[in-house]
Amino acid sequence: MATRVLLVDDHALVRDGLRRSLEAHKIHVVGEAGDGAAALRLVAELDPDVVLMDVSLPDMDGVAVTKQLAGAHPELPVVMLTMYGDQATIGEAIAAGAAAYVVKDCTTAEIVAVIDEVAAGETALSPALAQTMLRAARRGGEAILSAREREVLQLIAEGSSTTEVAARLYITPKTTKNHLASIYQKLEATDRTQAVLQGLRKGIIRLR
Amino acid sequence: MATRVLLVDDHALVRDGLRRSLEAHKIHVVGEAGDGAAALRLVAELDPDVVLMDVSLPDMDGVAVTKQLAGAHPELPVVMLTMYGDQATIGEAIAAGAAAYVVKDCTTAEIVAVIDEVAAGETALSPALAQTMLRAARRGGEAILSAREREVLQLIAEGSSTTEVAARLYITPKTTKNHLASIYQKLEATDRTQAVLQGLRKGIIRLR
DNA sequence: AGTGATTTGAGTCGTTCGACCTATCGATCT
DNA sequence: AGATCGATAGGTCGAACGACTCAAATCACT
């Protein structure tokens, strides 16, 4: 029988297109959600086999939704969809319990294959998924920040000053500045503005 | 007869879905392009009635492609598609010669209506298009910067320091700082990083 | 004619930033 | 066991930044 999928994406146009693409490949889309709250509600209501979820949602983070789903329905595989090969989010998504991670410029056939695989119970370690992840990770270079550095940069991007970042991370302003210095090196930036912009371009951090 | 459309979007998945959505509404998709160069080539080759183009493309800007198309094929209406209601890009797109501007969270029916309208020769002044533009412009408030202030902020966002901005605009660094000060006031920012981020959110400037 | 916004320019003052250097501690890798 | 890396923290120093106030010229709209 056909795999029953719940679509989560904030753009109605994308959802509609995705639904038609999937249904043309004999995948049954049982519901659509435009935000995280609707997604959580519909999962409980419709009990899909797989959730296909975009990372960027209006109300909450796709990663946050995935985390909640993983808690409430550990058996339900979540496939994360994203625009860009976004190393930071890949890691977070996997940690949150996503079963797979797909970039939006793969073909419909590829995503169908991934959906079928995770529906069959395969994990992120399956060859095809590893390939997808590699493809995602390959574009965008390497230049990866450490977890702490990402935190610092994200807070800066949210408008915090060095001192505020320090307070929120329970470290001294000095340490914050040190982290920033190594962020500048890794991102080839000379100041916080450029660092934030680079982080945005590389998908290391997100605009909130 | 059906309207013949050329799809331009860098994500294969989105293109595929869009094609199916449009064809379900009796719109004929004659071709797909994943980047600006392919778009220009296919327009010459396929002579579509309408081009449906995403703003973000890998090789060149959707706006830049539109500008070239407007030069080479003044009669060909271009409908710009975007993720966000982005006032800056709307203005640029219209200036570049786009016939319409649609946000990706409208329904398929709406975009079909827009495509049919522009195919019929209507311009951006048609009621439906004005409505679409209003919807796009509504989100994000007003808080508009002056032309000069936008220039300054855009250059800052491109990584220029105060002195570099001054040099590129042929003004003194002091004046640049004064512009920045009033930008901070208008955007409720306290430093350049926050100002750039606010500008990005409000669509006043663009990530390049 | 006058009001207001924009653009340009300037000064001062205290704060913050970023570059460069050193150092300790723990985890991970070889 | 030794090496490497990340996170923590400290210091110095000059440059840049942002807040505040002021002023003149231009242009548009009334």
C-alpha cells in the first residue's frame, strides 16, 4: 500500500506542488500543515507513516517541531527538507531525531526514494541518505564553526552585544570576544556584521 | 489555448511541483530553467507567453535576468516569485520590468490568475496584481529609509566599513555616521549589525 | 512663504571593538 | 603518551563606533 505522508511547509504554493509531485509517484499525502502547531495536531489526528517537513516555519523552527515529534512519536520518521545545504541545521536535525535530510534541489524521484526508505524503517545511515547528506554537505564548503561558536554567532545575529552574549552563555565577555575572533578567522570576516552575514549565507545561523 | 509558461527556479523539487500545479490548472509549462543563463537561452528557444521566475538563482539574480529579458523581449511578461514579502525587491523587480510579483504563500489558484492576467497583457496596475503587491507589502510595516540611507545600509551589509562606505558614496565618513545614526533610529537598532539584520527582515536591503 | 524632510558636514565623549599574545583544563585522536 | 583542539580567561592597545548636539543647503509640498 501507499506510504501515507504529512506535508509541512509554510508556503501554500510549495505544498500544493509537492503534493502533486508525490502523488504522481504513488505516495499518499494525507494532510498538509502550514506551521508547527498544525503539524503537531495533524500528526496526532492523521497518524501518517512519514512527515516531510521544511526547516523554516512561521511559528516555530522545523527542528523544534521535529524534536517534539520525536518525543511524542518516536516511531514516526521525519524527513527534513531545506533550501540550502545547511551544515548547522543538518546536525541539529539529526540530533532532534530526524530520519533523513534532503535539499530542495534534488529530484522528485530522489525524495520519493528517501520517503520510502524511511517508511521502511531505515535510518540516516542508509547509503542513499548518506549520499544525500554528503551532497548537502559538499556544497557550501567546510569552514564549520564549533557548537559554542555557532551559539555566539546566533546570539549576535539576534541583536545581542558582546556583554549580553556573555551573560546569556554564562561566560565572561572576554571569552565571548575570543570566540568571535576565531569566528572571524573561520568565516573570513573582519567584524561581527560580516560574520553574521557570512553565517547567514552559509546557513550556519538563521534569521529569526 | 493554454498559456505557455517558462519556469525558472533553482530547486528541481519546486520546479517539478510548480509544473504539476500549473498543468492541473490548464497552464502549459513549455520549459524549465534552473539558472539565469538557461532561462535566457530557453526564452529565445521556446518563445513562451509568460516567464515565472524565482528571485533567487544560483548564477545571477532573478532581478538581473528580468532586466535582460525586458531588454531583449519587451513584450514578454515576467512574473517574479519570492519567498518573502520583500519591498526592496518588489521595487527593483518592477523597475527591471517585471509584470507582476507574487509571494510563495499564495494559493495555486491565485498564481494561475496572475499568470493569465499578465498573459492577457495586463500590467502591474491591474486590481488583482495591486492586491497581490499590497499583500506582499503589507507584511513588514513601513519604517522606510530614505534613498541615501538605504544605499548606506546596503553597502554596510556588503561588508563595507564606515570609511569604505564614505569613499564609495563620495561623502565624508562623518556624514556616513550621521546617516547610520538616523538609520538606527528608524529601524530601532543600536548598532550596524542589528540595523543590517532589521533591513534584511524588512526587505529594505538584500543579502548578496 | 513657510514647514518639514533629506543630505551634507562637524565636534565631543565615553564605550566598544578587533588584533595579537599568553595560558590552563579537558576531551579526543594518533 | 603526546598532540591537537575547543572552551575558558586574562592583558594591552589603537582604531572605530554610537550617542548627543548643532548647522547649512536643497527640495518638495502646502
